[in-house]
Amino acid sequence: MSGLRITGGRLKGRMIALARNGRTRFTSSKVREAVFDLVGDVEGCSVLDLFAGAGSFTVEALSRGATFVTAVEKDSQTAALLRNNLKALGIDKDCLVLNMDVRYAVPMLHRQGKSFDLVYVDPPYEMGYIAATVELLRTNPLRHSGSIVVFEHSKREELLESPGEGCGIRTRKYGDTVLSIITCGQNKS
């Protein structure tokens, strides 16, 4: 196992453990910093982290002032590592970790009437998850006016459509990684 340093907020400089199991790709510090530069202040926001992995984005959002994060991770070992990271940092009460497939978690959260200020989607690259998740979020909306949805994906994948009417898309490229930022209505900042 190795670690990843938190880049901002009250936990800046602290480390989280990462599994080097070949199944989990983590978001680089450069891309994480770029996300928060692009979305602005997350103080007081509710966040949904889909394909959460070991929790680098989840922890970063909580460190920067998010009120609560719901993190969805299918792999049970990786979800356990995420829970351990949260506990080690003393922020486990600020996060719900759902150890389940995104295809089941999103409809469940929709049925529960949940909505989030920020939705972060970071699936495995080039496996068809981007288009499937756009459709999943379109048919099971978890956003409200002012929500921001961020897709992290490979430059070889395209985000063909926005997940709803009245939403604008902007993109930023960082090497092989593209951030597609979807805003609906006025954002919080």
C-alpha cells in the first residue's frame, strides 16, 4: 500500500492509504486541485462521489468544508479501505459509504429523494461507464438547480450529452484526463 496527500482544507498534508491492487486508479493531486478550482467553494455542500475508490475525492471534499459525502464504491476491499481512511482521519461520521454498484445506488438514492450540490463521477477509463452513468443520472436525477456534476474521464471518451435540460458543459484537459463540468442553473459560489 502507498499513500496520497490531501491538497487542501483542514486536512491538507494528511495522507490516505491507497490500494495498489491494479483494480483502482486514483485521481492525481493536480486533477483534484483542478476540480476544486473549477467548482469553487464546497463549504456546506452535500457531495455524491460515484466510483469513489479509496476516497481521495471524498476526503478532499470533506477537508474543504463539504457538510456530508455519500461515497459509492462497488469493490468491497476498496470500500473497506475508504472506511478505514475516513476513520483514521476522524471524519467517518461525515460520510456514508455505500458498498454497491453505481447502477443500483443511483436509483436507490433517487427513490429516497436525495439531491446533491456536487456530484463527482470518476469511473474506470474507457469501459463504457461514462455514457451509462450520464443516462443513469438523467433517468434518476440527483441534482437540483445550482448543482454541479463533474465527470472525470479519458480524453478518448466523449461526454455526448448533458444529463438534463438547462445544463451547460465545459471541459478541461490534463494529459489523458478530461474534466467535464456540468452546471444546472446557478452554482453555489
